[in-house]
Amino acid sequence: MKRRLLASFLVLSTAAALTGCGGSDEPSAPPNQITEGKAPDYYPAEYAQLIEASKAEGGELTIYSNTDQENWAPIFRDFQKKYPWVTKISANNLDSDEVFQRVLSEQATGSSPADILVSNAAQAWAEYNEQGKGRLLEYASPEAAKLPEFATLMPSVYAMSMDPMTIAYNTSLVPEAPTGLASLAALVAKDPKKYQDKITTRDIKGAFGFTVSRAYTEADPNSWTHLQQLLPLARPETSSGTQTEKILAGEYLVGFFISAAPAYPVVKNSGGLFQVTFLDDGTVVLPRGIGIAPKAPHVATAKLFTDFVLSSEGQRAVAEGGLTSYRDDVPKADGLHTYQEVVEKVTEAKVIRVKYDLVPDAAVQEFTNRWNGLLAQ
């Protein structure tokens, strides 16, 4: 896993409530109240100069991310309400690792249009930031003091969201809802042939899959007992979007460690056919990191955007878009997804928060060999 990022770079030139996952009995979310052109009163006085500098940057912002447009839509809408001179925001939707591969490739040529990097690939973030200096702009957000300690993932990298992993399943094919990995293993044990090649999990060759899978087993080493039952029947995929599509279509019956971010809209639009649940024996929560590129062409606007997504206004928009906000001042409401929702369902003790630490090569290889040794090939 370590070195893979640079190696790749070198080669590269609702019908019902979410099962166990939410409260449709919550009141509908009111419109997000945005204060136009004005920073919160706890920001330093010189922040006004940053706002004026942004006005001179041409109204553009470029984001390299692995985030769906549906997730971005309310964030961009409300950011542009707050700073209406920002009229063009470009955000691609790359693979988790590709965010860093592309910017490394461009930086090698001396020019990159990227202002902001957003990815939830913790291992790739750690490798990107560890392999050399100057790959991120040093920036201390004035919002940091208002956030929980876990929101600062690395120097100059903050959590834009705290997205839980789920079990996702096709309700017409899996009528008995699993509640966790142990529950799923028990369900599969009743009819292994039914589930042969019908279970999906993330490919651990990618930073995302490796990170969430290893985090779960590190938190609960006994989980290998259940994985020994599940992995021989499972097939890996490189994208949560692909997994949700195939579960909905019936190609897979069920998947585990499926990111809630792309899954929530599928639940909403599936007419009850597709459901997700947090794992009652341990729910991995993966931060989505945001950092500013070292030579951001629109650096003032990039700072405004970073501060906005960390603010109460921004976190409210984050939650509306299907990502999971984590500020306590984001109200609970139908359609808004929060970290507090996860805690209420599984308890704080069963939340597994991923840290942005670089895993040594030997540990990567050990985990990879054990996991892939069980996985159906």
C-alpha cells in the first residue's frame, strides 16, 4: 500500500426509515440560514482582508475530490450564497487514490489547477503528506477551536465529514435484516450456497478499502472469525457506487463496509428495495479530509471554502448532501445525516474512528495476505 501511490503516479502520467440508520420521525429540515458575505463574529478581524482578496481571484475554485456531485450540490449552493462572487466551482469525482496521483503528476510539471484536495483515503493522505514537504498549504482554520479534537486529521488537513460504513442489502433477496458482521455471518451460515459470490466488500488494494477493513479488524481482532465465513463467499469492488448499483440490481445480495455517503441517496430512491444499517458490533467512521493545495491558484477562495465547510452553516449543507456532519450545532432533522445519529444507534463505544496514520509496509503486507487469503478469487 505504501509506495503504491507514488508507483501509480509514476505509471500514470424514502419509502421507509433507513434500517438502523436514521430517524424519519425527525422533523423536516428547515432551509439553511446563510449570512451573505460575512464571517462569524469569532473570526479574527483580518479575515475581512481574506474575503476582499477572494473577490479579486476571478470567482473560480477548483477541487480535486472523490465526492459525488449529489453530495457537493448543497455545499456549493450555500457557499455561493455566502460568497456570491464565486460563480464557477469545478469539482471532479476521481477514485480515492487518484486525487493524489493526479495532483502529483501535475505538480511534477510545475503547474496544477487544483485549489483544494478532498478524499477519504486515509492511507493515501498519510502517504501523500509523509513523502515530502510542501504538498499542502499550511493553514489553521479559525473554525478549529469550535470543532472536536478528532476533526484535525493531520497538520492542515481537516475532516469535512465523518462518514460511517454500513451493511447494505437488497430487501427482496435478504428479507432478514442483518445488524452487524456477526449477524451477517450467522445469516450466511444458514445457506452458504445462496450467498456464494453474492456478497461484496471493498477491494483492499485501494487505500479506501484497506483503511476501513483494517480499522475494523484492529478494533476487534475477534472479527476475523466472522470474516473467515464471509470472505470466501465475497467478491471485491473498487467503488461504493458500483457496489450499491449491483446490490440494487440483485447481482449482489449484500455488502459490508459500504460507505453511507453514496448509499443514502440509493436508499431514498429505491422504494424500499435497498437498505443500509450501521454495524452493531462496530461501525467504522471514515473522515473525509480536506486540505489546500500548496500553490492554489485561488488561495483566498480556497481558505474561505475550507472554513465554510467546517462552519455550522457548511456542516448543515454537508449533512443535506448525504455526507455525515459532526458539529453538535447541526440540528437533527429528516434528511440530515450526523455523527450523533451513528452514536445514538450503536453507542460511542462501538464507533471506530479512523485515524490518518501511515501504516508501515510490513503491517500492510501482513493484513493484505491474511485478507486476500480468505477472499474468493
